[in-house]
Amino acid sequence: MARNTTVKGLQGLFKEFKASMRHEQRELMRGLMETTKNRAVAKFGVYQPQAGQFAPWKPLAPATRRIREEQGFTPNDPLLRTGKLRDSVGGMHGADWAEVGSNDKVMLIMEVGDDNTPARPVFGPTLVESETEIRAAVAQHVKSVFDKSGVRMRASFEGEGEEAGAAASGVPALGVLPDA
């Protein structure tokens, strides 16, 4: 019979594994940061479709295209002239966090827009587009932590068989299964 545990009990279990898994967790965050950064960088110079609540990019104004050509740039590659703005995208990570962004003030204007410039968001849509991949990578990482420890888990809800044991609220409990 499985021993059911609560989120509080799992916190203790995670604490046990934290020291031994620190390197692998840091690598997970590095990988997520790199993947997200590369996805953001790929948006420069390409019109973007709607992503979640972020509207598609509006076409460059004819006057903007004309000025770009006069300055020797391609006429219709949004957010891409010299590559300086694209190259300002960077990332950092630790063992349990990752971030991608830019410290270029122009990028903030592009992300949210202003009275003269329509928003051409990069980071918000990138996060929306990356969410499923991020969740899957984190879930796989958690599973591998438990697999390496020899602990097997299954989710259950109250009323699901004799081993359910979840709170009356219907909140799921994670059962820690004995080794077979």
C-alpha cells in the first residue's frame, strides 16, 4: 500500500535531494535559459504572429521602410537594423531560476510600445511559446530526481481506490510508492 504524503511532506523529500541534485538543477536552468534566449533572438527581423495575449506585430510604416532603405538597411525586417538590439538579448541563471532579457532601453519601448511606436513584444510571446516546453522539462527533471532516488510516485484523488487518501477538498495527493 502506498504511503500518501502532502505537499509539506514532499517539501522534506525535495530538501533531501536538493544538495545532491544541485548541479543537474543548475544545468536544467541553463538549458531553459539558452533555449528561451535563442527563441527570443530568432524573433528579430521576422514579423511575429499573435502569441497568447500578445497581438501580432504591425507592419512597418511606409515612411519607416523608406528611411531604412535610405540608411542602407533592408526595408522590412522589424527590430533588425545593425543587430545591436538583437545582440543585447542575454540571459542569466542559477540553480533554481533563469531569466532572459535586455538592458537596452529601446527594447523596453519595443516590448510595450509608446505613443509613437507600436509594441513589438519579444519576451512576453517567447515565454508564452516556451511554457509547454518549460513545464515538460521541469516535470522530467523532477521525475529524474525521484527515479535516481529509487522513489516511485503516482498522483491520486480522493475516492480513487483504497490508496487515495487525499483531503476531503479533492486536492490531489502524491503517493510515494514502495519499491517493487
